Amino acid sequence: MILRLAAQLVLATSLFQMYPIDSGVIERAATLPESAPRETGIREVISLMARPLPSSGTAPRPVKVEPTSLGVVTSAVSAAVVDRETGEVLFEKNAEEPRSIGSITKLMTAYVFLQGNPDLDAQAQITASDYRAGGVQHIMAGDAVTVRDLLRASLVGSDNSATAALSRLSGLSAGDFVARMNETAAEMGMRKTTFVDETGLSPDNRSIAPDLVRLIDRTMRVDEIRIATESASVDVRGASGRSYRVESTNDLLATFMNQPPYKIVGGKTGFLPEAGYCFGSIVSKDGGHEVIVVVLGSESETGRFQDAKALAAWAFKVYEWPDERS
């Protein structure tokens, strides 16, 4: 019996060394109840599936110059890094796992709203019907500001009430607005994405990392969205004379990843207990090539930014673009 037990212990130890388990698995299971079981070890890191964005046939594709580097360990349950110009997948982790996305939803809300060509300089206000619990309401209800200010409060400060006001101001009913969000997702080629509300407060707003790569790529081509999400803060003045400071939820704007040679080209955070901490952004280097980074289900608020930083830095270190070669 003792010999059999010893043999089993040796076998278990050897298997653990061959397939090490990420220490974050236990904590995630406790704090993120809807997370699916994770893959472990080598299989988790190298599950890179070629599902790129529509690419330019003439664009230079990145070449992996450190072939033995498989990626970085992240607390995120799901992640993706994609070369924006070619759609080349540089890293994926559980990328096809549908997850709640929280306030990343607001990128689609802003995009659909702007498709209606609203007058951004018109006066508007948050009404009682726009009030949504959760997060911070930056602008006092009834105080007239510009439509642009409501858009910036939604995207910079992730303001739920300002976001609901945009949906109302679109002229569509709440149901029709959400239906248009889903139609637009389908038009963008987002294969596994569903929206049920405009703010991201519903855990039933779900997507996958490759779909969110597409969403970020498309929405950051809209100047109003990109400029807002590149802002560390914005100041809004209401008709009442009251001033409002809206601070960005994107802490990555204050890190080295937004200093030369790097630059953050917009992005959006998201959080729900069911979603964990989520983030998606475009990062450029030397004003040239850009990578889109998406992390879903990170373990903490700071963890999502650490994950995104590590993945972007890894991509620029491990990959080289042919037109950069001397």
C-alpha cells in the first residue's frame, strides 16, 4: 500500500511539473462565479487560432522573431492580441469563450448613436427616466449640457445615466436601439455577441475576444469616440453654471504604455461581478504599427491593466514588422 501511494505521488508530481496550473484559478473560481473552467499549462498558452480581422493583402505581416516565446501569464480568463492592419492573431487565450463584457458595451452604444448623425452641439440633459444605478453619475439631472458632453461622460467616465440619455436622444425606443446594436454587431462580423441593454449593466450583454477586437477596430475609426477615449479627463460646464470633472476609467492612460515610443489609441473598460474586470484598447509603437488588446475576466481593477500592458509589450518585443527591418 505504501509503495503504491508513493508511486502515485511521484506520478502526480511529474504531471504537475509538465502541466503547471495557473495559481489564479482558485481565486477566480471564488470571485467570478460564471467563469468557465480554464485550460491549463502549455495548452492554454498556445491555443492560437487564425480568425483574423479583414486584412489588407498588401500590408506587411508581423514576423515572430522569438519563436520560443509563447506569451505571458495573465489573470484574464480570456484574451486576444491582434495586429490591427493585417488582422494577424498574435496571441489568444480562451478567445472563443463567451463572457459578460460590462461597460465595453458603451462603445457600441456610442457608435450606433453617432450613426444617426446627431447635433453634438445641441443642448440636452439627463432626465429622471435616464437614471441608472451603478457607477458614477457625473452630470446632475436637469442641468443642460451639450450632447457631446453626454457622449464624453459615457465614454470617459463610463456614466450609465449619460449613456441611457444617448439612447433616448437617438429617437429610437429602448428596444429598437438595442436591436440596432445587435444588427450593427452582425454587420461588423461579430459572430457571438448579444446586447440586451445599452449601458452594459446587464450580464446578458455577452461577447468573445475576437468580436471585441472587431468592435474596437471599427469604433476607434470614429473621431468622436477615439478622441474621447484617449482623454484622461474632460471638464463639462452646465447651463446652471456648475462645472463637472469626468475622470477616465482607463488607468492605462497614465502609464508608460501611453508615453513614447508607445501610445494608447482609445479604449474602454468594463466590469460586472459576472464579467470580472475587462478592458480593450489599441496600442501603437513609434507612431506606426498598432495592436489591439482585449482582456476579459481579469482578477482585479489593476490586474486588467497589468494584463493589457504585459500583452502589448510582449507583442512588440516578440514580433517584428518587415518594414521595420534595417
